[in-house]
Amino acid sequence: MEGAEGPDLIVAYLEMLAAERGAAANTLAAYRRDLDHYLAALSASGRDPLDTDAGEVRAYLADLETQGLKASSAARRLSCIRGFHKFLYAEGLAETDPSAPVGGPRRGRTLPKVLSVAEVDDLLRTARERAVAPQSEDATGERRRAVRMLCLLETLYATGLRVSELVALPRSAATTKQRYLVVKGKGGRERLVPLTDLARAAMREHLPHLTGDGPFLFPSDSESGHLTRQAFARDLKIAAAAAGIREDRVSPHVLRHAFASHLLQNGADLRIVQELLGHADISTTQIYTHVLDERLKSMVRDLHPLMDDPTESGTAPA
């Protein structure tokens, strides 16, 4: 690879990520965009990615800030750049790793958007009503979409799947006798995800509405052969509006957050939620520690003997 140019270096790095780490296509596409932008900035400054320094990396990050990029997005961009330079150094293509001494942008603690239990109940109740509402014979397609949406919602809230995992579920998921799904997530890691009775029932109701013999539970005419993430997100906003919930407060990812937060509110262990979500690192799951904080405060308030009001127990000092 001696004498390789920027684009060739990116290709080599992405091939390594795909082969050795099982990076998904969406991840590889995002990394390519980030690295294309970074290498274009280096080229504009007359620098070679194989012979740059920490100052240039810092200048690039500073420029991102002036462009108004969020700290979280800049941190993701830096993570990508670090991986790239570490790869070049490990392969002997560069003499140093200029990103090693560069600190990441400061990020405030961003809490995920979460719907309340009552709001999710409203969303599911409305979806059920739309799925069984009387319709004319000419509205077969409308009924099919309503039943599909109910199946998507019940399954997502029951499992906390990533939207990419949800829309690509196999048709066999609706016919399994097991009370769980085996899901292949990021990096090819498999995990078991329990299914609720409501989710299983929604799948069985959805199955007769499918046409053809395709492999997917949510087939579509898309390039992938299954419902796209974008189409589901669009239909979900329509379902939210029907339930009286503002469209900008709802997305597939918000329902995944609701799944995790509601489990923790009801006493689930953080490690268990980590396994269910398919997070490789517990630090990713720790965005939900605010839920645990509130639960611990409530526990102390309700159970600690010194939290009792002496005036109400009749033991107030004279």
C-alpha cells in the first residue's frame, strides 16, 4: 500500500473494520463520509494524512465547532479519526499517531427523549383500535398497514430492538414456538430477546396479511426487500399524531429508549438492560443512570426510617 492516496487509505481502513470487527454497512458509510470530510480538510491545508500532526487535528475539530457541529457529533468524528490514524500507525504506514494526544470536545450530559408509560399506552391503544376498526372492502391496504404498525409497535416496545434489527426480522419470528428471539446485532453479536404475549399475538395477526413467500416479516419493494427505517419512522409519526402525541417527540429510537427506561423504573438491573439492548459496553447503557438516580431517591424517601415525618407519627418532640 506504499504510496497510497487518501481514498485508498480510507478503503483499506473500512475493509479492516468490516473484516475484523464486523462493522455494519451503515457504520461503514458514516465513517466514509467523516473521513472524506477530514481528508478534504487536510488536503486544503496542504497536509498528507500519513504526515500530519496533532495541531492539524485540533484545528480541524476547532473548525467543526465554528461550523456549529454539536459536541456529540464532533466527538463521534474524532473517534473515527482516531481509529483511522491508529490503523495507519499499526500498519506501519505512518510514523506517528497524531490523534493520540488530542482531547475530545466537552459534552454535556444528554438525556435521551423518553415517552411516559401512559403515552406509550396511548400509542399502543390507538394502534390497536386502528387495526380492528371496521373498514370497507376497498380499504384492504389500509387495514394491512394498520395491522403492520401494531405489530411493529408491540414488538419494538417489547424488545427494545434497534430499528435496523426490527425492520429486518425474518418471517419465522412470527411462527416460532419460543418466547424469545435470537437477534444478530452490531458486530455480528447474537443475543436473546424475550417476547411478550402481546407482541407474539400482534405477529400472528400480522402474518396472514403478508403476500408472497419472502423471507422478511415486514416485506417491502425497497432495495433491501424489507421495510426501510425511514418508512417506519414516517408511519410512526402518523400513528403518534393519531394518539395525540406531538410528532417531533416520537421516533423508533425514542421507543427503544422508552423500553429501557421503563424497565429500569420498574427495578430491572442495568446489566440486564445492557444485554437486552445489545450494548457491547456498559458505558453506552449508562445514559439511563438518571432513571436509577430517581429510583434510588424514591427508595430512600419511602424506606429510610429517618425520612418519616415525626409530626404525623405522633412522636414529635414537645
